[in-house]
Amino acid sequence: MAERKAGITVALDGTGGDTDRLGGIVRAAEFALTLYPAMRLIVFGSRELERSLKKARTGSRCQFRLAPECIPQDEAPLKVLEGYRDSAMRKAVEAVRDGEAQAVISAGGTGPLVALSRHILGTLGRMRPALCARIPAGEGRFSLMLDLGANARSSAADLLSFAKLGTAAARVMLKNAAPAVSVLNLGSELCKGNRTVLEARDLIASCRGLHCGGFVEANQLFTGDTDIIVTDGFTGNVALKAAEGVARIIAHGPGMKRFFARLAFPQWLAPWQYNGSLLLGVKGTVVKSHASARQEALAVAIVEAARAVEAGLTEKMAADPLLLQPSQA
Amino acid sequence: MAERKAGITVALDGTGGDTDRLGGIVRAAEFALTLYPAMRLIVFGSRELERSLKKARTGSRCQFRLAPECIPQDEAPLKVLEGYRDSAMRKAVEAVRDGEAQAVISAGGTGPLVALSRHILGTLGRMRPALCARIPAGEGRFSLMLDLGANARSSAADLLSFAKLGTAAARVMLKNAAPAVSVLNLGSELCKGNRTVLEARDLIASCRGLHCGGFVEANQLFTGDTDIIVTDGFTGNVALKAAEGVARIIAHGPGMKRFFARLAFPQWLAPWQYNGSLLLGVKGTVVKSHASARQEALAVAIVEAARAVEAGLTEKMAADPLLLQPSQA
């Protein structure tokens, strides 16, 4: 577990995310360094960010690198790959490739981050990378859910790929050697849903090394009924955002309601616990933080990235027989 | 508004929904008749249901018809259409076709209900029917959201169709002559998302008589940022269930948390308010209730069905120029 604890370095893209967040990034860095004393940070960003960092007490464990370019959230992949040589996101990913850092974290656009990570770090086997969140599933319990938006459209074969990535990741992240993989669907009955999910379930059920948990419905996402939830990136993204939206409405009621909500909310469901999605399937630890994440959530995501490195996630996944299989079944 | 208040009859499928619910159906019927004194009910079901109804105080406004067959939730459409002649669901839909009732409500399978309704009642124009919920969007405000699962897969043209159905329905149900229609997507930026939603947005923006509200994210479902949310049936179903799942977890915490949750919950977000989805696009008022709806929620859905009839929903939609347009743009 502690292979690298002595020298974990995380590369932080200091340009992404919602505007006017320099202060937020600096405080997240401070907070993360406090939470995880064995970690170092390399922060990539503008001169302005550099000045803010200098004023803060981040100390010698936080290094700054000038990379002033910011990739727009929705820049086309081809333009991202061909341009933006001085962007913080690209430099941060390159730091992982060059071994200066073991993980990269960005709150920038999902599309650019996925494109750069695939291109610069390469993919594991013939896997289709997917964004995977550790979502709360009861007191002290978690499930993994993927894809959350790395792919805009997914085939049944892609969902099988996600099932393998999720299983390999769960062995490391959840310490569960034989996690159950379920497909998100309209109902738990075997004949409901569209062709993609029906076919995906069959592929998963007949794949050696995977444990098929059948279907789960979206109201079971946080109930711990399964270990891994696979879904296409569009649906996964929508499902988590719908859940967050409702939780936020309840948490931010008017007057006394807000006070009671604070007392009512289960601690384990707190939304910052599932900020930070891992991009599984690339050769390196890549974490995408919510663009709108607050500083605490960003700090937690930075620490999660360091923990994934500490646990040897990328190396163990690369060595997992499930991801070495040449054929699909 | 009160065209039919004097003589509204609702046909209730007394077999669908979760098992062991006879008592629930009877109490829902009683409750709905109390809430809506101008309504009559025809309940279709088994001898056992008949005995339960006789014991209850539903009185002369509640008629029973024997239709003991129950269509399994996931029966194949072809089998539904060719068989189940004595099923409560079929008889209830036929009651609308024959003018004995003006609306039908069922907690049975979505697939069978959609198939029977399309076949027996016919569709409006060349519309693809869709399940539409009135979802809470703040204190005393509602949005319409469709499709919620009548179709397992939808094209951009289908989403345009849903936009038209939703707009025509909003004119009657929300009394909003020019409602904004938005497409559910991963982000509000114009270039995010898969091809279907990008194309659907363009179709809606260029369709005369529709007011395009762009994209909405799933965390904006209950915020009232738009009047109508269109999405494919798979995603819509997942989004609402994810929201319900989280709301339920918060509402059912352990010990005192449950008590505080009751105080914290905004009244307008109470889940029974969006039980009962209208199947828009068929020639008749068809309401699908959640299979797991409790008796209060089923009663509210029955009353919603009667209100839709009272408002002249089907007739006004059939006469809406938007649904009479022969071409798509």
C-alpha cells in the first residue's frame, strides 16, 4: 500500500475550472498539503497564480511552473492536441509522462483532459478510457461508477471495457478482489432497457474474471446494492448531476430549513466526497475535478489523486490479467 | 377550463404495480374520490379487488368491472397486443376509446401501457408518444419533462417531436402560451454533448412555434430555469430516479436525522407531486403511475388525470397548430 508514500508528487492544472478561482486553487493546494504531509505539488498556471501562491504558506512542498495558456472547456480535441503548447493542462499531463509527477489533476474541460491524457500518456491495452467516481454507498462504503462523461456515446463493447476497468480499479481502490459489476438500466428485470444495455449485460455475464451483478436502477446508485456501476458517459453524467441537484436544493432551503438540512444530511452523502473522477484506462493517474468544485472539494480530489498513486493504482491495473486479455470474452 | 367537470370518469387499472397492493388501490380510490367530488371511477381488476372495494366506502361513484388478467410488467408489445383480452389494463384503455371514461390510469408496465394506448386510442398526427411528468421547479412552479421511458431510444427528430408535444401540453397544463424548451445535456455550452442532443437543439431552434431554451444540465431539473425539458426516455428515466433515490436517502436517515429531514424538506419537492406521468401523443388521457407509488401518490395521480381531462388536454393538443404541422421544421 505504501510503495510511494515517501515521494508522491501531484501536478495541478491551475487554470481550469470556473473563473476567478485563483484564491480557491491556492487554498485547495494549502489544504491538500496539510491533509497529506508526504505529498508534493507542482502547480502550473499564470503569473497571477504564482503571486497568489507566493503570498500563501504553501512552502517548499509546492513548486510553481509558468504555463499561462488556458484551454477553453469545450475546445475541439484536434485543436487541443495540435495547439496549446504552453497550457497548464498540457504541461501538467506532460509532468506525469516525464516522471516528475505521478498524478495530474485538473478542473478544466473533460474533453481536452481526456484527449491530452490519451495522447500524451497512452492507453492501457486497447481500453477506452472512462471517468470513474468513487460514490458514497452508505456509512463508510463506496461504489465505483463509470463512465461519467469521457465518452459522449458508448457501445455495448465499451460498457464491457468499462466493466473491466472498474473491476481492476475496485481491486485496488475498494480492496475488493471480486466486485460485482452492474449495468445502469430502467429496471432490474432482464428484458427492460435498450439494446446497448441488454447486450452489455450479456457481454459482462459471459466475460471470464468479471462478476455480473445484473442491472441497477438509478435510485440504487447510493445504496451499495452493487460495487461497480457501468453506464454510458452521457447517462452517468446526467444521473450524478441530477442527484447532486436535488441534494443541493434540499441543503440550501430558505431560513430554518437550511439549518435542519444540515442536521438531516447523512455525512457519508456529502457531495465533496465524490468530487474527483479518475480517468481509468490511461497510463498514469489522471483526476478530473468538477469545474465548480469548491476549494475543500478540490483539496479532497488532490488527496484522492495522491492516494491512488500511493495504492499503486496505475501499475496494478496495468498488470491486471483482466486488462491484458486480448479478446473481449 | 371546466368543460367536463360535471362528468369526468377515470378508468383505473387495478392490477398493475407492485404486488399485494389491493388495499393500496382501494384506499387510493377512496382518497381520490374525496379529493375530487366531481369524478367517477371505473376500477378494473380481480374478484378479490371487487370484495375489497365492496368493504370500503367508495360508494356509487366507484364502479367495478371484472378483468382479472394482469399483464406482466415486461411483456413483449406484440404479445400484449395479441393477447390479454381480459386484462384490466386493456379493458381500462378500451373504456376511454368507447367513451365510458375520459382518462385511464395504470401502475402497470410502461411498455404494455404505451403499446395498448397507441394501438387502441391511436396517436396524434405522426407524433411519437412520450411520457411526460410535471416536475416541481420551486414554490408553486412546475416544469414539464419528457420522455421518461415510453421510448428506449430516441433520435434527434424524436426529441423535436417531444418538444412539440411538451409545448402543446404546457399551453394547457402550465397555462404558458410560449414555454421555453430545453434539451437535457452534459453542459449548457453549445458544443457539448452527443450528436443527438446537438442536432435536436438545432431542430428545435429552427422550428416555428417552438421557443428554444438551449441546453439544461441535470442539476437544473428542479430549478425552474426552463419550462420544458426534453430528453430521450432512457436518460430521462434515469435522471428522475437518481434524484428520487437521493431524496429518499436523505428523507429516511437513521433516528433524529429522519426527523430533521422532515423539517428540512421543501414541501414543493415532495416526491408524490410528480407521480403520474402523462402519455402525450395519444388520442386520450393516459396516466402512468409509478409501480411502487404509495396510496397517496396513486390518489394524486388519479386526480391529476381528472384535472387533465377537465382542462381539455387531449382536445386542445389535437387542435394545436404545432401538432398539425405536416413537416418537421
